Amino acid sequence: MKSTIRYRFSALLAVLVIILLPMFGSSQQLSMLKAERFGGPGWDFVNGVIRQNNGDYIYCGSISDNLPGDTLGLFATSNINAWVAFTDSLGNIIRQKEYNNKGFDTFTSMVAFGNNIFLTGIFQDTLSLDSITISGMAHSSGFIAIMNPQGIVLNTKPVSNPRGCISNIRLAGTHSDNLYLAGTYCDTITIENVQSTSKSGFFITRLDTELNIQAPLFFPAEGNPRLGGLSCNDSSVVIAGVFSDTLSLADTTLISLGKSDAFVAWFNQNLELQHIGLISSPEEVEIKSVALTKQNQTAVAGSFKGSAILADSILTGKGGVDLLAAVWDSTGKLQWVNTAGSIGNDYGWAIAPGNEGDFFVSGSFTHVLAIPGENGEMIELQPEGFFGNTFIAKYDHRGILKATFNLPGTSEDFVSELLINTDNTLAAAGNFFETLLLTAYDSVSYTMESTGSKDIFTLLFKDMCAGYTIDAGPDLYLCPGETIMLEPDFTSSGFKWLPDGLPNTPLEVTQHGSYTLMAMNAYGCIAYDTLHVELIPIPLVFAGNDTIVQPGSPLVLAGAMESGQSPAWTTSGDGYFSPSSGLQTTYYFSNNDISNQSVWLILTAGNECISVSDSLKVDILTDDDGITAFPNPTSNMVTLVREEILPIQNITITKQTGFVLEQNIPVNNFEFTYNLQNQPPGTYLFYITTNAGTSCKVINKL
């Protein structure tokens, strides 16, 4: 069976790592292909990334102040402006666009749907996207828009009434014409003529391709509700968020344990509530990202302070704030949860499903961060900046850490967006300040410098370990007392047989069992496969018990065999077996067998390792009249032998009915052979005349 890939080196495999590490010293399991910087002199944020059908990428978010070298002739009139950027499939910037408005405005999410791109965002006062202008009277209003692949906005609509306050809004869609919109509101609002019953909470609704909202649902929440994310597939929809005090979902009311608790809510396509998951803490919980897989698994990334309760798991932090990543199955049952933390504040930012049942998680940390590895060892990440650096971690379907990629910088940086492509490339986007220290796929190191207080970076990676599997070989069979050598039949940077093998050394096997091969490719990716060695048992055969037969009578044999092959009978005499092979047969005694009055019959069977035999002794009684007929029954020829001094004089042969076939056949010999080939099956009587008189032998023809 094939196992999943393991990327990081464990303490158990320390010897192998020490020996093999120089072979690929600076290689990366997540190999960076391209890095780009975006931004102006202020604070800039990225909130979404999608990949178009042609392989190009689109990023969205906000830019503070105008873009340096902007050729569009647009000059910022506010501090925060909605922004989109287009790059080719290699990450090179094609164009970017900034929308300057009176108040602040930002894109908060986007999805590719059909031939266009659907976006959501929030704005203040007036929003102009190309030729379309809308307005709002709240501190922050929500909007939805359609953009074509060239970056031209085709349609824009407000989400709520002009005075409706929306603090965040997200969009999710599938390829089966399903679009969903979710967000948080911060005052009584009206969406599509439906009014909320509270001044704060969450909402979710369906959306058609003309930006028409359909039957919104409101979930009142007291305190400060925050939307962590929205995701969907062809059958389900899931939202995640944070609430303080109370939250009402359908007919269920949740009460927070501490300052803020997190929730995950599952809906069907009709937005009927199916399950609710809760992450509680005496202090605080935060959810930043949620992802729903094609297999209906749900993954979240976030953080908690102090301790938290998730299903039957009690999570204990190591410092101020710890990172959290969790996955539920399609029924809402928790599959796995992982935490990581240091003495400082560490956050989970984004989570995205991979192509092999795995998950990629981005996080940030401020002190030395220790993450549990596969064999219980701790993988330590070192920050370069005082305010924290970001990393990307890969977990397999069991929640086991497989890879980490650190993005050191001189100040704060984090990855807020992750996208995993079907070709196992990764697009990551986030924010940084001052300097990022990057290492490319060719092991060349360079720096990326920010121009403002917080710039946007985009990275393209190749997962060098995706699809890497090994084949330890077919299962093997071992003969008792023999030795076989296990050795991989493929090229690798190193291998070891677990648990007791030595690096790059074939394993001598003398016992049955399971043997796991660990091998490493040139990128340091480690994969496992297991083969089984079975001990071939010694065959057991039983010919039967010793017996006694009448002379001339055949012996039916029924041998027994276990763990053997090709059973065969042999004799110490010169009779014959019919059929000639198999456990069940019949032995026909020869004249010599009868004359010797005994014979040994031997049953032999074997396997790949050994042949074994068992025998039985057959004693043949002396005939009272001194005449023996064999074989009996017969298929054609029958032989009569007289053991006495005087010979047979003549023989008469009749059918059982008395019909005479031949009469007074002269013999005058000790032996007589007659062929019944032309006679039908049945019973025949042989009347034998000697000097002592006449006796009768009954012969059966088959």
C-alpha cells in the first residue's frame, strides 16, 4: 500500500538526515517560483486571489494613497482605495487598477464565475467603479460587483438600504450556478426588503448572476460579530465567525464562554441549517479563514488565547495567543485539530485544501515557534523580525505536519490568502513592512523592500513533494531458515528500512513481518511504503493409515495435504495409480505386489521451500484357492495367477446371467490374461479348473 509523503525530518530518522542532508543541502519542498510587490506609501491590504482559466491570476484588496508610477491618471482622494491587480501565470504583473473615491473603499473577496469575476467590498459615502456610481449613508456600506477579465466593471449594486451598516462581506461560488453572500452588519439593516431584527449579527443569502439577492437570512448577535469566512461546494455552504455574548442561528442560541467564541455553521444549498460547531474559550477565539472541500470536509484557521474547547478536545496555549487549525468531516464530526504557539502572540491566517486530501495553513509568529512533527519531534521556526514573521505549513489528511516554509522579514509580515492549483502550484498573498528575505527555487537569496507602511506581496510556489510516492516492491515469501535482502529498485537521494535498518543499506530479513521503506527525493521530500514478508509454512501430508487388502482388490486412497502443492503418489512396488496425480486415487496391485504380500504407498507434496512425504503400508492376504485376479475391477485386461505348484488347466468365462462367453479355454500355465475390452461393463464369472478342482473368481468391468 502507498503512504502519504512526509517532508520534515524526525528525531527517529536523525542518522539518515545527518548522512543525506549534504546531498541536497539548500533544496526546498515548497519551492518559490516568483515574488512580486504591490502598494503605495500607506497601508495596503490583499483580500482575495483567483486563477483564471488561462492560468493568469487576479488579486484584490485596497491601496492606501495613489500607486507609484500610476499611468491611469487617477489620484487618491482618500486613504483607502479599492484595488485589483492582474499577473500572468508566472506571477509577472500585467496591470493593476486603483479606484479612487471620496471615502474609503476596499474589495473584500472575489470569485471567478463563468467568464466574469464577481467581487464584494465595503465603502463609505460614494463608490465609483469605472462608469457606475453608488452611494451609502452608513459608516460602512456593502457592495457587489461584476468585472470582466480585462478589469472593466460591468455592474455594481449596494447590498442593503443606504443607511445599512455592513462591516464585512464575503462571496463564495461554485461551477453549478451557486453564488452565496455572507457578512456582518452593525446596525438595523434592510436587504432585499427583509429587515434585520437586531442591530448586529450575521447574514447569508443566495445571489444570482445579475447580482439579485434572494431571501436573505439574519442571525442576530450581541457584541462585536466578526465574519471569519464563507465557503461552498455543489451541495453545502459553510460560514465561520466570532461572536461575543449571544448568537442566534435558526432556533439555536449560543452563549459565549469568554470575551469571544467562534462558530462554524453548515447549510445545504437551500440555506437550511444542518450542523453547528463551536470553539469556546474563557478568553478569546478568532477565526480568519474557512474552506469547504469537494468531499464536504470543513477546515478553519484562526487563533485562541489561553485555552479553548473544541468538541471533545481541550486546547492549551503556550503563550499569549496560539495558532489553531481544525478539520471536520462531512457530518460535522471533528477529524483533527492542531495548535502551535510560542511565548508571544501567534495567529492562523488562512487555510486551503490541497489536491491529495491535505491542507495548507498560513500563520504568523513573534518568537521561536515549535510545531509538533510526525513522530512527536518539534519543528522550530525562528523569526527574524520583532513584530513577527509568517510561515506556510502543510498537513496531511490526518493532520500530521508534512512541510513548513518560513518567510523571514525584518518587521511584521503575514500571508492572508492561499490558493492551491490543480498543478500543485501555490499562490500566496499577504502584507509586509520593511524587508522580506526570500529564497528562490534556484537557492538564490534576495530581499523585497516595502515602499509604504504596509505593502502587499504575492508569491508563487511549487509543491515539489506533491505526488511523490515510492513502491517498496511486492510482498515476499520466506522459507524457514533462509534469508532475503530487501533493497529498493529505484533511484533516490537516500533510503532506510524501518525500524531497524541503516541508511542506504539493504536489510537482511530472516523473520516474517511488515517492513516499511522510507525514501527521499532530491528536494528532501520523504515518502513511505510497506511490504509484507510472509513465512512459508512446511507442508503437511497424510497418506492414510496402514491397511490390509484381499489379493487382486484395488485400494482407494484419500490423502490429505496442508500448505502444499502438486500432491503425487508413488509405490515401492510396480502397480499403478489411476488417476496418476491428486490426493484421491486408486492403486491397482501388480502380480509382484501380490507375490510380495505387502507394498508401501507414498504421498509427496511440496512448496517453494521443501518437499515432504508420508507413506502407508499395505499388507496383501494370501488367496485361499491360491489364485489371484488383478486388477479387479478392470477396464479391459485382467490377469489370473496361480500361486500353487500345479498350473491352471482351463478356464470358462460367463456373464452373471450364466451366458457363456468362452468355454474350457486351455491354459496349462500359472498365469492367464484375458481382454474384456469388447464386453460391456458388468460382472463376469471366471471358472478356473486345476488339479484340485474348479473355483470361481468374480471380475467386475468398469
